[in-house]
Amino acid sequence: MKLTNGANFSPTEVQHVFAVLSQRLCLDPVLSGTDAVKLADRSVAHHMRLLLGLSDNGALFYTHSPSEPMLTLGASSLLYDTKKQLPDSLKTLSVDLCHAGIVEKGIMGELAARTLLLVARDFTVTMKDQNRDLLKPVLLLHFLD
């Protein structure tokens, strides 16, 4: 509820996807552009993002997603709730956030690499009562398989 501001999670809603994937992938908005500033502003006001500082002219502000295990578990629960949540969320991330220049992709595919490794790790964990047990470590050989 904290990540989606009390609404049901929608994998096509940019604000929801940014809030949820920020917990899992450490997303940062690009510091310029009106769309990025609006996204960061709304994320601080409604989606558990922290305001770290302002630029001298007040046009830009720096934000960060808090590192809270409960928010991360909640985010993963939302992403894996149904089979369509994760693919649709990644499509929204790719098209509406990365290609639009709102989210920093990193140098040489850094965001893609983090995404690939994290999703592979998530699918390696054992299932417990229809949920992924993300708190349990996984063996490297299982991860590589």
C-alpha cells in the first residue's frame, strides 16, 4: 500500500512501476527534464521516495529510494502476483521510463544487467506457500542453472 499510495498495483502505471522497481533495481530518475522532475516530485510525495537535496536554483531535486527489506518484499510480491505483472512492468520500465529518458540506464547496460541478474535470482528461490522465499539464500550453481 505504501509503494502504490493505497491503490491497486498497475504494471502499466509509470508511478507504480517506478516505485516498485526502485525497490528492486535501485532506479534513479534523470536529473533534467520536466517529466523526470514530475516523476521524482510525485514519488517523494506519494510513493515512499526520500528527498535528499535541491539544486541551487530549486529547479532540480535529488531523491533516493529507501533500503527497507519490508518494502522490497512488498515490491516483489506485487511483481510476481500474476504471470503478467513482471513482463508488463518491465515493458513500462523500458518504454515509458528508459526510452523516454526519464530513468538513468547506466553505462554499458548496467540497468539491464541488474534486471537480468535479479530476475534470475528471483526465479531460483524456492516457493513457500505459493510465494517466493526471497529471504532464503540460493546456491550459486542453482542460480547459474
